[in-house]
Amino acid sequence: MTVGRAMTYDRGVLVALLGIVAAASATAVSAEPDVPAAVLQAQADRVATIARARNSVVAIFGSRGSEGGSGIVISRDGYALTNFHVVVGTGAAMKSGLPDGRLYDTVIVGVDPTGDVALVKLLGRDDFHAAELGDSDTARPGDWVFAMGNPFLLATDFQPSVSYGIVSGVHRYQYPAGSFLEYTDCLQIDAAINPGNSGGPLFDSAGRLIGVNGRASFEKRGRVNVGVAYAISINQIKNFLGCLRGGRIVDHATLGARLATDADGTVRVAEILEECDARRRGLHHQDELVRFAGRSIRTVNEFKNVLGIIPAGWRVPIAYRRGGEIHEALVRLESVHAEAELWKQLADRPRSSDDIATIPEAVVPYYEKRTGYANFYFNRENQDRVFRALAASGSFDQLAGPWTITGQVEAGGQITLRLKQAEAACRLPMGESMLSEEEDLTAALDSAGDGGLLLAMHLWRKLLVAGSAGFDDLYYYGTWPLSHEGAMADVLVAQLARVECQFAFDSRDGRVATLELSTEASGDSCRVEFAEPQEVDGRWLPGRVTLHRGDRAVGSYKLEQFSFDPSRAEGE
Amino acid sequence: MPHCAPCAWRAGGVSPPVRDARGGSQPGANAPGSPIAPVRLLAVLVASAILSQSLAIVRAGADIHEQIAETQAKVVKIYGAGGLRALEAYQTGFLISAEGHVLTAWSHVLDSAVVTVTLDDGRRFESKLVGADSELELAVLKFDGSDLPHFDLSSLAAAEAGTRVLAYSNLFGVAAGNEPVSVQRGVVAARIPLSARRGIFESRFQGPVYILDAVTNNPGAAGGPVTNLAGELIAMLGKELKSAESNLWLNYAMPIDPLAPAVTRILAGAAEPLTAQTPTSKSSDGLDPRDLGIVLVPDVVQRTPAYVDEVRPNSPAARAGLLRGDLILFVDGQLVPSVKVLCELLAKAEHAASFKLTVLRDGNTVELTVQTPPLPSAERAG
């Protein structure tokens, strides 16, 4: 039977059967007065919940229609989640059908090839129905859940299918294919998931989004539901969302160590790289990992589960036991993939439709192809957003002349900083230091005199005065937690000469909260924290900066006087 | 993992849905779908069953999670032989005593020198086979434990078509170590005789079974418990089988009430342990298969199945009715996992006596009585 003939026939049958079911359930309700009111109420609630939830469910189709899947809208302005493996099939531009019966042009935003997540944006409206995000860590085996989506691409009228089931397992670990499509800390459900459900929502019984359905155990019974499917937890996706919004190809993290279970059942460091932050923070071969990122670790799978929900670049708290003693550390997680390997995941899609010529006119303004990004348009948009927020603290672009900052060193004595466009100098009780962009900046980072403070302040000024133009390269990283219990911070990563500079912005006021310097040659980064803001001539400036090397605070400086000399021409 | 696949839809030659000028959606072409209407009908029936069944869970109250967790603590993961294509080296079982008795399905997984049992809390034990019932295809394992949560086989719950159930198993080996096994929900659709096969062989177990409306009998699920919503044991998930009539994979469980007496017999020691006995040196006057006129297939692998390659005419084996192609399963109730073990068992058999052979022939088990020859008075030739 051809697929073409099957379609009309099937739809007829389906509609007829749905009618029968509807009629049957209506009859059943009226013919069974002994059904407890609570049960009828539960059913009515469920129907109402599904009716509400379905408005955010997307049927995604590729431009050729031969591929697709499902998705879920998570913001009024049309951001929607789906699977990475769905957008690999569709390319950068796709069509999204919503239950309102309309088809919306949709553009890729950011992807996470390891976690199998993609963020896309539906275009054309700012009042989409957005799903409410739930808390997937509260899910327990036995919870009622429902999955919605577009199985077998049935939803040609964009009305999503719904399947009901329970949570079969939580915190499941499913091995990757190679090192991609790894499902960590995922939810296992017995609601029917079939090809085409990919990227669709998993809702809890109250209609809150707790996961994105992405894979199922398909084996000898064929590529159909076998009552065993896996959803990426929404809590994992929340961690990655900031990075995805930035149009990036986001990487997962590595601790730099391989863990193994000992004969006595403890999880120990079996191998650890010499050059990784965990090693520098004191983690050694044979140490027992006790806690990682806030969760107790009893098995290697538990470790892999927690590691898999954290983007590369974040810092997480760890606790390890050595000789009966517990040690705690804050460790930065590094990228698990080499950039080229990661980028290849998107570049190698079979029928790449991100050639600008094939992209619909409506999508063209929202798509910018650039190596290393899923869609650089959204990176630029976020850079602009961060700079706009920063500008609220005062206008600095007229202050291109030298700055002089004086203050007190916490440990005693005076500090004087002179910052110019391409050079800077610093006087501290212990001596003077200078830097020039003509020379090797990496030397300034390791300066014995100021510990990197001068370079940090120099680059901070550069960001305020010149923005992205002051650097060789600048991109929006996404978000990371500013303190490990705290709010998320937008992060810009700038490159100048061979120094990488990461600016994290306080979400409350848009100002630079921390600045971190590192070079390709590994070693402890230099981190400066800005605090105690003060207003100087209508501009907000830090009243205190603290310098950190690794996990040690090496200096704290109270900044008292700022003087700007706008009259002198730049470059003198 | 090969069994896990992303579930995007990809199909060739299907056009995208297009919108017409009037604003309505019009599928440009074809949603691929199952062309068989009855399958749809079944799906809808199942869907309606799920809707009605969901009501009961509402009624079961808020502590369903605790009850699931309590049941999960009684379920164990079993690791043994296998690992070849389509033969998983793992299955499921459940505790039936506080001291570490485990009821599970009799399968190739148990045919291993080391069968490991992993508890819900991650503890691992090596177990030994206490006994098995080849007709009911169940086995009882034992490891050294104490104070373990377990099902009480002396108080069994009844089930019938319409009973809502929860099925617990380590399907696909999803859970490892201390990870709780998977739980699925379903409804007993019927209690019927089993007419099924595995590969080309008919299932030895003939039922009755509960047919379930959920996909419960996945790889690794055999031996998992099925409970009602109160957590009472109803049945044990069976091995993966296809219906002999429809050739479709079955989702079924073996009601516990007919299994319980067999378990009691095994626990009472009435059934001989089926474990391969520790090999003993062949006594000089023991029997050899050749003494009985049996030529076995060449013993080329560690566990060569005891297939009969040839039966000598007018031999004790021929008189007993043994045929070429029979697979010898038991000697006097003792399991024969291999040619080697058969030779060891026969070596200990007595002359001028009789013993029972259980063989598999064309998918059926056949009992034969073999009269052993008297002790030879002279040296054997050759």
C-alpha cells in the first residue's frame, strides 16, 4: 500500500474511531452513576490540563517535509525546545505547526549535540502559548505523565497526539552513540513514544513541562513504542538554556578525571589529567568522590548523570575524601569535545538546508551562518542585549582618554591604576608594573607585581569604552551561576592577543560582576570580582575589586577616586 | 546502546504540509501511517483501557509512590550467561524470603557458573540455583542474605480481566547497581492458555497466563513481578515469546497461584537441585553414553548441548525410545546443561537399574525410561 493512499484512508478511520471513543466515554460516564465523583473530577481535570497544555505543542517539519518531529514552545516570543537529532534532519529553517492550525516559519537558535537538545524560534508572533516549566527532580516512579507530539508525523493538521503513562524510572543514564546523544539523568516513561514524538513535551499531571521526549528502546519489536522511552529532564535543559539562546553549539563538560567503582563499592578517581582544574583544586588519583554539584555520588552512573546536566565552563562544588578526611573545592568543568569535533555534528547533517539560498525569506533576517555557531544571529542579539544592560550603568564611550584610579590596598598601602587605550600601569606598595598591547599580554597575566590585576582592569575599561570593537573576537557564551546557589549571569567571552577574558554580568543591574583571565597555556586563571558599586558623575563604578588566583583571594582593593581625562586624544 | 534509538521521523518522498490561501491547513501529502486499520482499532481500545485504568490509581491514593518504592526493594537484577545476539545476559527476579531466596524465570541466563544477584540497594551477591521447574519454566535462586524485604508466597492475590497492575522489571538492563527497576502500568486483559513459541520452538509453559495491555515483556524483563495496585503479588513476567497464532510479540505474565506450589516443593527440597554437580572422577564401573548406545554430538564447546547424534540399534537407549536429534534435558530430574555434565551423571549411575531421561523432541518434552545394562564382566573392547 502506498503511503499516499494510506493517508486519507487512515485519517478517515482515525476520525471515526475518535468519534466512537468520544461517544463511548460519554455513554460510559452517563451509564455508570456509581463512578465516584472524585474519579469523574480527576478525569475532567485531566482533560482540561491536556486541553491547556496542547496549545504549546509544536509539530515540526523540515522544509522538504520528509523529516520532522515535535517541539514545545517555552516563551511567549516563540522559543521552543526540540531534539538536536530533529534539527539535524530539518536544517536551519523549518516549519512549525501549532494547534491553532497555522504553520510558522521557524529558525534554529542553539544546539546541544551531546544532550540531544535544540532551541528553535517560531517567528511572526509575540503572544505564543508558552508551556510552564516544571521541576523534573521532583518526579517519582509512579507519577502520571503525558507525552504530546507528532508521532509518525500524523499531525498534518497540527493537532498533537497525546499518550498517557507513568514515570517508570528517574535519574536514568543512557549511553551515548560515540560521545553524542548521551541521555543523562533522564526520565523513563511508559507512555507511548514513537518515531516523530522526538522533541515533544513530557508533562506532569498538572501540565507542567518536565522533559523533552527524545529516545526509546527500539529493538526486536521494530521502531515502535515498547513502553520504554526516555525524556531529557527539563532541569538539565534549564542549565543549558542560556547557552542555547546564544546561538551556540553548546558542549558538555568533563571533570578531567575518570571515575571507577572500587571493589568495596566506593567511587574513586581512576585517572586524572595533569592539567585540569580539578587537579589544580587538589583532586588526586584514588580520591573518593563524595559529592558533585550538590548531589551525593555513590555510583559511577550517578556521577555521569550529574556531570551530564552541566554545560562546559561552569564551576561546580565537589567534595572528596582522602585518608578519611573530606575536602571541598570549587571546580571549573572543561569541554568534553574538541571544537572541530563538536561543530562537525551540525555541519555534517545529511541534507544541509542552511544554505542561505534555500532559506525562506521570512527566516533570512534571523539567520546568520558562522562556523562554530548554530545561528550567529542570536549570539549577536544577546551581545547587544548585554551591552544595552551595561549601558544603563552609565555611558563610557566618551571616556576614551586615560583613566586614573586610586584607592587603598586592603593589606595596607595605596593603589594607583593608570589605564589607557593600549597600555596601562599600576603602582602598588610592593612595586610598579606596566603593560602594553604591543607586547605579550600573557606576561601581564602572570605578572608577579600585580598578579594580573592590571590586565584585568585594563580589559574591563576596554569593554566599557570600546565594547566588542576593543577585542580581537567576542562572543556571548550564555549563562552560568554567579555563585553556586545563586542567580544566573550572562557571560561574554572576549579574546585579545592570546588572552581569553570572560565577563560575567550581574543579572540585577547588568554590570560586570566578575572578570576572569586565562591563556591557552593552562594554569590557574586570574579572577577579579567587582563589588560595592558607587556612583561617580552619573556612572556606576565598582567600589571594591578582589583578585583571586585559583581558589585563593590574593588581594582586595578599595577604589576611591576615578578620574577620566576625555580631553586628551586617544592613543597618546 | 544499540537498543536505544532517537525517535525522529525520517521518511523519503513525503511533501511538507502546506497552508492554503484560506488559512486552513492542508496536508500537501501524506502522513506515513500504519496502513492496517485493525492496528489502529487496537490502539484506540488500549487507549480507552488506559483511560479507565488511570482512574483506579487516583483511587489508590497518594501513597502509590511509597508502595512502588517498597515493591522495587523486593526486585533484583540477575546477571548470568548470554550476551550474544538477542540473548541478553540479564533478567529480573524477586525476593520470596528474608534470607535471600529469589524467584525468577528459568532461562539461559541462569546457565552459568556464576549468577549474580544485585539488590535494590546496590548490594551484589553470587547466588546458587536451588531448583527449577522445567514445565513451569521457573527457578529459585538463593544467596546469603537476612532481613530482606520480600513477597510472601503464602498470601496470594487474585486477578482477573480488568485488574489494574504494575509490572516491575529490569527491561533492557536500564537499571544498574542501586538504581530501582522500571515500573510500568497495565491492565490484565485476559487469563488464557498460552500458545506461544520462541524461535522455532513451542513454549514449554502452556499457561494459563495473564495477557497484559502494556508492553511488559521486553528483553531482560523475564522474572519480574506483577502486582496489583495494593502491591500484592499477582504474577511473574515470562520470557519473550511470540503468539503461535498471530506471530506477534506477547505481553504476558504467569499467574503466581499455580507457580507457588512448585516453589514450595523446590524450597522443601522435594525437587533435586538442578545445579550441575561438582564433577567427580568417573568410577571404573560407571556408565558411559556408549554403554547405552548413545552417540552424542561432538563435545566441542564448553557447554555443548546434549544432542543425540545417533542411537545404536538394539541398545538400551533404542529400547527406551531415544531418537536421533533428541536433546537430553534431565537425567532423573537432574539438569543436563551440557554433554560434559551428562557424562558425569551417567558415570555415577548404577548398573542394572533404570533411570528417567527427559528429552526435548519437536518442541515437546518426552519422558523415557532407560534400563541400564548389567555390569560388564569383561573388559570393554576399544
